[in-house]
Amino acid sequence: MLLQGNRPRVLHWYHAGPMLFGDWGTSRLYVLGLAFAFTGQASLWFMGAMAFLLVAVGWAYEVICNHFPDGGGVYSAARERSETLAVIGGLLLCADYVVTAALSALDAFHYLHLPHPHLWAAGGIALIGLVNLFGPTKAGTLALVVALVTVVFTAIIGLAAVPHMGEAVVTRPTGSTWVAWSQFTAIILAISGVEAVANMTGIMVEPVAMTARRSIWPVLIEIVVLNLVLTVAMQAVPLSVLGNGDPAQAFTAHRDDMLNVLAAHYVGPVFAGVAGLAFAALLLSAVNTAVTDLVSIQFMMARDKELPGQFGGLNRWGMPALPLLIGTLIPLVTVLLAPDVGILAELYAIGVVGAIAINVSACATNKRLKLKRYEQVGMLILAVLMIGIWVTVAYEKPRALIFAGSIVGVGLLARWVTRNYSKVGEWMLSPAGFPLVVPLEKKQRSVSDSTSPVPTDALPVSPFSFAQTSPSQSKKRVMVASRGNPKLLRFAFEYAKAQQAEVWVVFIRYIAVDVGPARSTDVAADNEAQQLNQLAEQIAAEFGVTWRFVYATSNDIADTVLDIAATHAVDVLVLGSTRRGALWKVMKGDVIQKVAELLPETINLLIHA
């Protein structure tokens, strides 16, 4: 029997909320300065308009999460309408992640006040890519802590500024309606990061709609309220202070570290120094998130046959090596070619706006979702607005259009080559005008993955469907998770024979990236799993024990072991002592320790050393 491993639903709202803030709330660190640089002392009007848009986008993504409980990011949601549209949305999201990494790294070193911040940013991106070569570390927990600390620091700045709100100088926007619209689109990157919550629904605890709602709205309220408070605080600072003694330089002098200036002005320089470290840490964690997101979306597209198979290759630590190289190199080159926060902000907007526009419009026109009337109308209005913003950015920022177009173009070309690989090969190998005919090999039958138990005797012949007899529901179940340790397998089968139990042999392919909702996996292409299956077959025949083979993919082995054991009500779980070194345990955690702490009391744990 084969099972496709579903990721366990362990993400509560109090986990998802801080994770969402780590993506969505980071934009405040550069949006405040950009708003003041673009709109001056009329910033409050534009940030107020942005607040309404943020609420609308947050509401739309609550609806999307409700209808896509297994993952509602643009690539997954748009795929129900059109595969090509989904790929374009995914590629626009890639453009967004590229600039997120570059912009966050550059701004982090602006907050640290280091010389040549673009060089430091390039070095930081390279180091983060190198660390991720060994798979994502436990930086997620650290990122949540940094995000919460940042919220506290930001709230302190806001509270300290409240007594000075009356000193704010707020002017009305000047110029034509088009000028005001153009200035509004210049700060549109305040919405960046909202896609993160839709991509989390596949691991949210049920009911997903409630978990998503509780995750989105506290973060949204914090962002809207504090953004407005800090905007007023920014406009209450004397221009001479903002301009370092020169009022003429006030609007641009601190474009890239405005929050640090507010911290120093309202609280004090020591506090500003400490807060600057926290802000920089949050921005660097955003770089790590962007790099891993870039890897994830490339890997998902390769698994869906939208990119060449090489993009799905894993190194020994479960990390897709080629996507990681691309996901590190392109942001690094981008920050070196565009070492300016303003330029990167231009490039940023077109990707995130395009991805949100595709996601919202695809959902609003998807009849299968059975949206309520007001939901459909509201999302259609938002879709039109986002498309209008996208067109404006594309028209006014030709560099952004060229940047996003290049990424989408290269991605679509790679997709075309992937889908027409045999034709391309024939064309390249054949004489001019004479196609080369290559006989096609017959495909072997294979077992389709399933998320529900199927009787073994009903499965077609396959290297992954073996059992001496049909398993009995009344028998005890001994589950052994292994990567091919023969001593561990023999111990499990010998124990099962003594207990007159059946054996569930579980192979978990570690994938170090978040791959979203479960999709079918080509089990037959996993040589290590095949070898384990053959070994288990031999040992099972030797002991005369009924057995099943379970295959799963996961980025958290302990959680998947627990999920399979609990879901299928095994009686005994057998694990072998890990052969991994101390560094692996620090980076990934000790599987046995986590399983032992969380295993239900009804399941006994045997550890074979």
C-alpha cells in the first residue's frame, strides 16, 4: 500500500499570525520613508487610502483562505482557472520574492548604518543561501521572536509619539488626480506579504476559516493602526531634524531608515540603536523567508512538470539545489545592479500587485468556489483596482515592467521547453527539414498515491505494493520508520511476529522546503525508497509477516511520523537511534525526542539502538 503523506495541521492562529506579520509587517520599515519622500507632508492622506486598501486585501484573502483550506496562494488558486495563468502568477510571485530579498537585505544594512550597504547586502544574501544549502534551519522560531520584539519596539515609538501628535504638519495633496494616483501607487508595496497567509492554510488547524480569520485580522489591525500613528508621528518631527539640520533635505535624508529616526527623536538614541538591531534582524529574516519561498515555488512548478525536472532534484539535506542557486544568485545580482531602495521599490510593486490581482480575479471568476454574491462583487471590484494599479506601475516604471517581464518570459520559455522536450530534441538532432523519429518506450504501470487506505490486493502490480496476505483490521499494528537500516527492520518484523501483528514500513522523503498542499509524487523515481521496499519484502517473507509500505514527503519528519501513527491507530512505533551528527540535531531537531514528547499515550514507543 502507498500513502501520499499529508502535512499535519499543527499551525494555530497564534503561530500563523506572527509568521504573517514577519512577511506583511516588514514593509513598514521602508514604506514610511518612501511615503514621505514621494508625498511629503501629505503622507497621511495617502497612508489613509492605503489603510482602506489593506483592509480590502485582508478581507479578500480571508475569503480565499476559507475556500482553499489546502493552500490558496496565487499558484494554487489560479491553477483551477488556468494552468498558464497559475504559472504567470507564480512567476510574478518569484519576481516579488527576488526583490523582497534584495530590498530587505539592503534596507537591513541601512538600519545598521554600515558603509556600502549594497555590498553588505550582497554578502548577506550569499551567506543566507549558503546556510540554506543544508536545508532551512530553525530560524523560523527566531524570526517569530524577532517579529514580536519588533512589534513591541514599534508600539513604544508610537506611544512615545502620541503626546506630540498635535505638532504634526499635514497638508492636502497637490497636483492633478493622475499625480495623486501615481503617488499612491508608489507606496503600494505596503500590501506586500499578504500572500503568505494563503500559502499557510494547508497546515492550519481546522476549522481553517476560523484560524485564518484569527491570523489575519489582528495583524491587519496592528499594521493599519500603527502605520497611521507612525505617519502622524513622522509629520510631527521638525524638518530640520529630518534633514539633519537642512530642511531642504528633510524628505529624502532618511528615506531608508525612517523608523530609526522616529525611535531616536521620541525615545532616545540608545533605544534607537537597540531597535535598529531588531529592525535589521527582522529584515534579514525576511530575506531568508524570500529565498526559501523562491525555492519552494520553483520546486512546486518542477513537480507539476511546469519547469524542467532538474529543478526538483534534492541534495543530501533535502534542499532543491538548482532552485536554491537561482533563488540566491538573482537577488544578489539584483541588489548589486540596483543598489537603491527607491529603485528596488519600483521593481517590487509590479510583482506583488500582479500576483494579488491574478489571485483575486481568478477566485472571483471561479464558479466552483460558490462565492456569496457580496464576496464575488467585492473581489471583482478589488481585482479591477489591482489591475489598474498594475497597469499604472507598468506604464510609469518601465524598469519594473522589463524586470517582471524578463522573469515571466524566462519562466514561460523554460515551461515550453519542459513540455516540448522531445520535440526540441528531435528538431536539434534531425537534419534540416527532416524530423528524427525516435521510438517511445512503454511506460511502466505505477501505483497512484492515495490519502486513504486501499486494500493491498486491489492494487496493481508495482514495486511498491506488496503484502503476503490482505492485512486484517483486527491485528495489532507495528509501525517502523526507516531509511533502510536492515537491523532496525529485522527487529521490527521479529517483534511483530512475536506479537502476531502486521508491520507498516514507512519511508519519509525529507524535503527541506515548504511545498504547500500535497500533490502526487513519482514514488517509482525514488531509488532509496525502492531499495527499502525490496529489503522489507525480503525480511517480511523470511518472517512470514503481513506488511504494508507507506511513502510520504515532508519538511518535518517528526510531525509526519506522529501524523501517520496517530491517523492509522498503530499500537507500537519502532524508531532507530539517529546516525545524524550533533550539527544536524541542532539545525533540524532530534526526531526521537520530539516524537517521544508528542506521541499519544495509546501508542508505545520502542527505540532500537
